[in-house]
Amino acid sequence: MEEIDRGIRAMKALQKLVPEGGMKNLERVREEMDELISPEFEPYFLANAALHLLFVCDRCGRCCLEEKGIAVSIDDCRRIARHLGLSLKRFMKDYTRPHEMKGELVGSARILGKKEGEPCPFFDFGLPGCRIHPVKPQVCIAALYLSKMNLLICEEQKKINDFPICSADAKLRARIADFSLQLYEDTKSKSEIEMLFDSTKPEVKLFNLLLRLKGIEIYFGHERAMLLARKLGLARVPEDSVLSITGFVYVARLQEARR
């Protein structure tokens, strides 16, 4: 199947990202990754990272309208304030309020000044969508798939969660389901893809590592992921497009395995 061939070629091409002489500090970085995201959330973390890369938001605004509280870090505040041409102090005064939770769990995080029943202050009905979309809060970047709540649900239910109220997620799942059905009916391709992702080939291990690194970038932000990338000797965290081709085959294989 063409999609599988493309996925395998894209997986092999990842080797070009590896520095001459191989990865550095590999075990140390894996330990740090385990501390950031517990291994108990695998394969849910990897699958949701792949889904995130494939997702194309319809910008319908449902999340912006229905989410009760949108947490923002100081880094989020700096980034958004700069985008709006405001000082950090002015942005925090005009657009945020203290977080309801206290202690190390939330640190210096605050909440966007959103009243119950009202949309996020940056939702624009005229667009429609977010008017700070390029610099939106990390929690919005991670949604839907790599939100903490979704990962907890996946781990508890032992399956990859979906989002029936999201039209964009429905389109993505339909695309994956269609390909998964093709796999189910093509025993040769099904066997090929199972052997690929269940193997210990270097390119498969590299794909898993880089997909995990990309997931950490989405979940924790670019700076945290770049620290890990540099320890590995990588020049950068891979672009979304570099992993999404193989990622599609990866999640389709998981979908087919649930039959």
C-alpha cells in the first residue's frame, strides 16, 4: 500500500537527523523523559502525539466557548503580551487572574480572565476562532490529545480516547478508520505493518524516540524539548511534517488492532 511505503520511507529518512557518531546521552535522556511523562502512559502518549500532528483544527470555537478555565504560564503571558504589543504587567492585569489552585502543582500559572458562560477573551466570532492563534497558551496547543485529562482517561480506560463533539477530530478519525479498514482487508499489508512497528529495528526505535520528544514539545513547550534534543546531539526538535507521515500509519495500525 502506498501509505505504508511512504511511512516506511519517512521513518528511514529520520536517520538523517541523527548526528554523525550517533545519539549522545541516550539512556540519560530516556530517564529524563520517563520523569516528565511516566512510562505507564505509553502507548497513549505516543498515539496522542501522532494524532496531534495529524489534527487540523476547524477553529469552530467550541473549546474556547465551553472550557471553564484556561491556565497560562508566565512564558505564555510573555509570548501573548509581546504579540499584542503590551507589557507583561499590563497583560497580566487586564487579561488574567490568580489560579484557583495553589502550590507546586501550578507554580506561577494564572488563569485567563474568562467569566463563566462567556468565551475566552481571545475568541473572535468574526474570524471565527482565536485571534492569538500563533501564540496561544501551551494548554491550548496541547489540546485535545495531549491534555493531562485526556492522557488520564486513556490510561484509565486502556484505549485511545476520541472527541465526539469535535468536528475536526471526527474527520481525522474517519480518515484513519478508512485506512484501517483497508489494512484489515489486505492481510499482506496488515502483516507488514505489524512486523514493522513490533520490531526492534533501529529506525523504529528512532521513530518512537523522536515522536516522544515531539510529544514533550507539545505538552511542555519548545524550550523543554530543545534541552533534551541538545543532550541527544540533535540540532532541533523534528518538524511536525517529518513525523506525521509515519505517524498516520502508526495510529492506523493501533486502530486496526482494536478490531
